[in-house]
Amino acid sequence: MEIERLYGLLRGSAGVTTDSRAVKRGELFFALKGPSHDGNRYAAAALEAGALAAIVDDRSLSGEKIIVVDDVLETMTALAACHRKRLHMPVIGITGTNGKTTTRELITAVLSRHGRVHSTQGNFNNHIGVPLTLLSAPDDAAFLVVEMGANHMGEITALCAATMPTHGIITNIGTAHIEGFGTFENVRKAKSELYQSLRENNGTAIYNDDNPILCELVSGMTNTVPYSAPGGHTLSATPAGDDLMLLEVKAVIDGREHCFKTELFGSYNLDNVRAAMATGLLFGIPEGEIIDAVSSYKPSNNRSQVTETGRNTVIRDAYNANPSSMEKALASFAALKAGKKMVILGDMLEMGSESAHGHAAAIRQLRSIGDVRVVLVGPLFREAAADFPATLFGTSEAAAEWLRSERPEGYTILVKGSRGIMLEKVFPLL
């Protein structure tokens, strides 16, 4: 079926889904294939559940509501691009090594003060999630904010081809997913694919002018907006206050000083705050509303969250980890004034040839912190900590069993590791 005809079907539908178990009546079901599943097998179930039609690429399937295409994912992506072309709001693409999700959520909170914002939900930032985000974008949204992740060269280019961002933010460039990229230089090239898309489409780069790498990458671009000078304004933001647990900010906007507290752990979140404030000022959000939106934002999903459990103060930063984010989290934790400290760190995954170096660097940093109880989870940290006095576990389940009997109390605890280590299993024991 031609994309234009399929788009007509989309406009009369209740939306799209790729999960046959959660089909709502009137939705289009896209039968995606993965390493361990084939959505084609569930097309009949999706139709029985009320799907308007099932888009499949198994040519043995047929039926009144079966639409056979060459490749379901390619069709879904093309359909998303078709929908994007008909949208006329600013589209802000966000990528980077660290802080993508927090920056996206902060920007969404700020821009929501001006109108309806449609943005990436959860971790839907890959070759499947981005098309789904675009396909669910309503015509009347004031802004579209799309997070884009990648672990191989060319992925951001492909996502930008569908998203067509009018504005773009690279939060930073560090060592993550080296296993897929090969080298740091390839990480840099991959993330800068967003800037290349903006160049080709007369878009605008909103960039951190305190970051030398990003300053170099935007050099020569026609449309650039530095965090320090967005939309004819001046902006500076620095850490303030004595509370080193939750980030406090002193912001100066056009000469007017504002001090406010956030719900985010760690001074490393300051650049994410600056990105949101700069974006808000660029789009005309009043400064008071920007500050209220940022200070009211509550992190979730184990990203820079501080939780009082009744027994301990737990810093939940266990959604992801790489050497640059680990270094920043440990530095902020080291600066905290607390009676008893503990860190529970999980392996940093997808590091390839940089893995041993990255884990060794974390151990060196732990040695410099001093009086802190260290629990390490995973084989990579076990190898790096051969001569380091830490409590070692192969899995998060084993760590949870130890915590169940140990019952630590009165600690300030940082929990950080890659998502694949599943450190969320230790939280109920803290």
C-alpha cells in the first residue's frame, strides 16, 4: 500500500500500536519483528482485539484487514515521516551521551507553560520509539520534543530524516556505547549528526557554550543559540546554596538574579537546567514561569532521584551509567556532608575496549573519596577491584540478598549502574 493511502487510514484511526496485548479498538497494529519475537504471529490476535488493520510483512498472511508491506519497520518510519511533514510546530531534537532524558523532561516542563507539548515518553528514543513518538503527535501541539539515542554510526542521521528537527540540542559528548561506536571520535561524529541535519535543513542549534567540543562542532553553522544568550536575552546559571544533595541554582537573566532549588541530585545536572532555561527564553516563556517549571520538576525512573526511605537517604541514579556520568555522580556524592556513606555501583555496559579503563578509573576515584562503604555489582567491577576493599557481588540479586540480612541504616547511599545490571532490585532493601 502506498504511504499516502496508509496515511489516510492512519488519520481515521485511533492511533498506532506494536503490542498486540494492548491493542485499543480502532488502532493500527504494526507487526514488528525482533531478535526473539515476530509480530506477524500476533496479527490475528490484534484484529480480534479491535485493531482497525494489521500491517505485516509475512506474505503468507491475508485478509480484509491485513496490509502486507515489504518491511513493517521501514513502513512505520516512512509513515511517521509523512505525518511529521504535516506538522507545523517547532520540533526540538535532543541527543547526547548523558542527560538526554532529564533535559527533555525539563524542556517539556518549561515549554508546557506556553502550550501543549508532545514529547518522547519513557525511553522511546530509538529506531522504533522515535517513529511511534512522531505518529502519536497531535496536530494542535505547540511543540514537539523528541529524544534520540544511538549506539552506532548513522542512527541519528536516520532518526533526523524522519523527525526533521527545526531545533537541536546535544547535551554533551562522552564515552558511552563505545562497543558500538568503536572510538570516542566516532561517538563525536555520531552525536554531531544532529547538527548536520540542522545545517542541511536551516535548523537552529541550541548549544552549551561552556562546552569546548560543542562550540567547535557548531562553528560555521548559520543558526546557533548559545545557552548564555538565547533569544536576545542573557543567561548565566551557577550552583548556589549549602545543600549539596539537591541542586540549588543562582540564575541571572538579563541582569535579574533568581535563586531556586531543584529536585535533582548533583551539580552535574546544572547543564540540563541551563538547556531548559535557554530553550524557554528562546521561545518567549516568561522567566518566572521557567524557574517555577524547573524547580517544580520531579525526576523519575531512577534518574537523579533522592528518596527518604525511613532508614536511609537513597540517591537513585541507576537507569544508566558510563565513565563520564559515573565520574560526575561520584564527585557530587563525595562533596556531600553525611555521617555515613555507601555507594552501590553496577557495571558500566557496552564499553567495548574502554571497559577496563572506565572501571579502573571509577575505582581510582573511590580510593580518593575516603570514608565510604563500597558495594560493587557485576563481573567488570569485580575484576577492576581485585585489590580494593569493597563488598563484591556478581549480580544484583546476590547484592539484594546481602542487603536483606545486612539491613543498612542511617546511610546516605548512591546507587548507580547500567540498566542491564538491574540495580533497581536493591531499592526495596534500602
